[in-house]
Amino acid sequence: MEEVKSYIESGILELYVLGQLSAEENISVEAMAAQYPLVSAEISAIEIAMEAYALENAIEPSDELGDKILARFTSTNETVVNKTQDEPKIIPLYEGANDDRKIKTLSYALVACIALLVVSVVSLYTLNNKLNTAHEQIANLSTEKEQFVRTVSKLKFDNSGMENRIAMTKSNEWSTVKLAGVKDSPNAEMLVYWNKTNKNILINYNAIDLPKTDKSHEYQLWALVDGKPVSLGVFGGDETATAAIKQMDAIEKAQAFAVTIEPMGGSVNPTMDKMVVMGAI
């Protein structure tokens, strides 16, 4: 049930109802709905809620608009009648009293058709406005939901990092090394966690404040071992991370740690003029 609950809270069902998913994603959602009645019920609830919201916020057309449309069709009808009166009258070989009745009947029918057409045009115009307004409101709701989901994900990410920092501080198994900014980045700082037993190295994005990199560069962590730099791996900013904690390469011994900005994939040797933080053990 936790999997179904997480699936519902992910926001994919709202995008399904709005028609924002691909064909493959639609098939996936429909398969989940067929397998889990709770998912199917949630889809129905979303559809009902969106329809109610659209109807509640619908905008009625003004009376002035209906009068303008009716006046336009009435003017057109009068023009047609005037043209008909100006044309030469054709007298059939056989005339009867029924002919006048037929003409009157056809005239009434024509007026009725025009009136019906006017009503239909006004109704279609009103419906089109309501649909456009509903689509805009639903799109706004979808955008707000996506922003809310991103905010919640960021809060969960930060909370996970904070909990790990607290756990590391309380544990005697881990040694915390503080890296401070150098000359070109005095405000930068970072914490590196080094396991005294298995020599694992962890970094916590919640404990990192480094200068931003562009899309072609990332950070590289180095250990200073007997005066020589040893690479412990690369990492990006927290906006590219999928978890708050990242494990780097283990190291048996080190006298200091440092971070440089390198091209994507890292470098064999550190670019010294791109160093941002450094800290001795």
C-alpha cells in the first residue's frame, strides 16, 4: 500500500487527467488503475474535482455580446429580403391561394432558423469561453502542484542530509574534517566524513557551500597522501544529486582533503588555481 500511496502522491494522476502524459505513460497509469482500485478511485476523484472547479469558476458572456450577434444576423436577414423584393417577380402559369400561404410559411421558417442559429452561436461562444477558462485554471493548478512537489522533494532531501549530519556527530566511528575556503573562494566551506574503521569517505550535500559550476564542470575531491594528491572521485551540486549522502573512494591514510573544480569526468591531477576548499586532518 505504501507503493500505491507514493504513486498517487507523485502527481502523475493529475497529469494523466490533464492529458499531459505520453502514450506509454498513459498505458502505465491505466494498468495501475486496473490493478489497484484505490488508483482508479483517485483518478475519478481528480476528474470530478477539476470539473467542479471549472464549472464553479465559469464566466458567463455579457448580454451586450448576445445583442450584438443577434443584431448582426437580423441585419443580414433584412438585406436578403430587400434583395429578393428588388428582383423581377416571376408569375407562374397557375397561381392559387395556397402559394401565399407557402411563402408565408417559408418566411416564418427562415426567421425561426435564423433565431435558432443565433442562439446556437451564442451558446457555442459561451461554451468555448468556459472551456478556455477551465483549461487555463487547470493548467495553473498543474503548475502549482508541480512546484509543490519540487518543494516537498527539496525539503525531504535537506531533512535527510540534516539527520545524517546529526548521526555522524554522535558516532565515534566517523571523523569529521572541516574544509575551509581558500583565497579565491573565502566563503566556501564543506565537511568530509572519514570512517576510522573501514576508511570509507562520505560527503553530505547539506554540509556543502561551494561556488556554483557550469554544465561542463564539476567538483573533484582530493586527499593529500605523503605530499601527493590522490583523487577520491567527482561530485556535482545538490541540484544534480539524487540523495543527500554520496560515498566517495576510500582512502587508507591522508594528511588533508581538498576540492577543485574540474571538467566533467574529473582530471588526473588537480587544477590548483581552481581549488575552492581545503582542510587538514
